[in-house]
Amino acid sequence: KGTDSLDEAIVSQHHTNHMQVGPVCFGKPQQSDTNSYLGLPDTGVCASHSSCAFGQQPACEGQFLNGGWRGPFPVVPTSSDVVEIVPTINDHPASCATTGTVGVVDASLHVLRTATAARTNDDVAMIQGLLHGRVYWYGDFRSDLWFWIKQKHVILGVFLCHEMHPYSHRERFAVWLCCGCASFALGLLLLRSTGEKRSGASVVSILNGCVLSVLHMLMKMLATCPCVQAGSHMHSNRSQWYCEECGCFIMTYIWCKVAILFGVCIYFALWAGVPIDHAFQVWAQSQLVACASGIATCAATFIFKWYGFKGALAAFLPGQGGPDGARPKKAYPFGHTLPVDPQLLPGGDRCGCCMRTLPAAKSIDSAKMSAAEAGGSAGD
């Protein structure tokens, strides 16, 4: 009895002639939407509630009174209450929303699935293309050449690589700094106190360059983890997280070893009287030469992949340039038409070029509207 009287008091307290709830999105509400969110009961409960005549006690009143309708504050609708729920997808209300009934509009769900699948395909096309050396992006030779250099160059990539590249600009900077410190430390060991090179320094420099190249490729592989990225056969959120964490741990270990080597070489140079300023000038000049030669190497590689071989050798390396070029499955999982999301390309392209002709940027919103019209016509 005490419980029944308390429930009746709650009903009378929250009885209203009309209550309208604004548009709410499906899913867990955000913190800012707490005041306007209502935890909704089952669809059958709302249907039976709306079918009751005015003044008639609904058959489902017990479910409401026992907590079936919950939210951040107690709300107990009665038979005279009118609850209007407007399902929305991306802040666009569905045109066929009803009053007094919570329903799911087929066209809206179709739009949601289509938009989600399109964005997923765009992400996969972008990531796999960046990982596997795709050269055909904008369709213009100069724009694609500049885009290729920004992704492949060791120094320019630190500042200008694509925002979605698995080999991020922070990882690039960490790898470049690690290899640069190792190169500078070993260079100190090859100098005498007079600033001249020791005997056999040329051979040691060549070996040093080979070791640093292998170290750079290893750290790049650890930072990228290409086998578990989106679109790869071994991809899953769990495996990607574990591989990237493992790679970060190994890179940190390598960094500690290089830091120890760097400190020991600095101490030895100070003890032997090696001019460190002269060694730094030599190292800086070598970095400038490497930067210039890297641009030339990237440009030559791009031209080679753009045109490819001709004749009988075309089967080994076909050219990817032009709308009729070769499209390797790894680099073009959905062909050259994706991605179409302008937020990915050219949106994520740092310091992009104005020469952008192919593929034409197609807005995702227009794709959603087309899917909504198709869904509406199919429903009719």
C-alpha cells in the first residue's frame, strides 16, 4: 500500500497536459545532453500507451511505475501525455517520424549504414594506398609527384606527411632524430683532435651508412605495423593496439641504446680534444646533402612507378599513371575512385597543391542525400 500511494503521488506530481521532447539521436547521450535525454522503454510499451483513450488507465502502467521509464529525473507519463520522439541521423530529422510511437525509419537506417560503409572504405583506401606506394591520387602528374615526395622523404615527411598516414610526423621525427644522433656519435669517433679523419674512416663511414639504413627501415616498420592496419588481412582493433604498443616499446629500447652511445661518444670526444663544432658542421652538411639527394631519389622513384616498364617487361612493373594505369590490389583496394571524402583528400594533405583534377572530390553529404532519396523511393 505504501508503495502504491507513493507511485500515485509521483503520477500526480508529474502529470502534464502536454510534454514534447526535442530531437534526440540514437545511442548513448553526451554529457551535455543529460538534461534532455530520456531512457526509452520498449516500442510495445509506447504503442500500448498511445492506444489508450483519454482518462483510461493503460495496461502498461505498472511497467512505468516500476521503473520501466527511466532517465536522469523521474518521468511517469499518463494517458493524456503526448511524447513526441523524432529520430535523427546527423541532425537531420526523419520526415516520417510519428507522435506517440517510437519507431525506426528504414530510410534513415539505410542512410546511416551507407554513410558508415562509405567512410570505412575511404579510410581503408587512404591507409592502404599510403602504405603500399600508391602514386595515382589527384590524377595530375605534378600534384601526385609532390604528394609522393611528402610521404616518402625522410625530412619533408616530418612536416608534410598526410594526417592519416600510419607513419605519423611525430614518429618520423623520432626516427630521424635517433638515426641522426647515432650518425653524429659515430662521426665523432672518426675524427682526430686536429679535425682530420682517422685512417680507414671512409670504409667505416660506408658501413655506418648501411647500418643506419637498416636501423631506419626497422624503426619505420615498428612504427607503422603495416600488417595490422585498417584493410590488412590481420587487422583488428586489439591486434593493432598490441602491435603498436610493442613497436613503441622496442623503439624506446633502441632510443635508450642510442642515447647511451651518444653520451659515450661525446665524453670520448671531449676527453680526446676532438673539435665538436667542426664535427657538427660536417654532420649538418651531410644532412643537407642527404635531403637534396632524397628529393631526387623520391622523384626518380615516382617517375619510375608512374610510367613503369613498357612492352614485355610491363608485367613486372606496370605504370600506375593516368586513368587507365595499373591498379595493384594492395595499393588500390577499391580502385582509384576512392577516397571521395574531401576531409581525407585533399583535407588531410598538408601543404597541398592547387593542381587537383582527378578524382573529383565528392561530398559525403551528397552521397547521404542520394541514399536517403533511394531509400525513400524504395519505401514508397
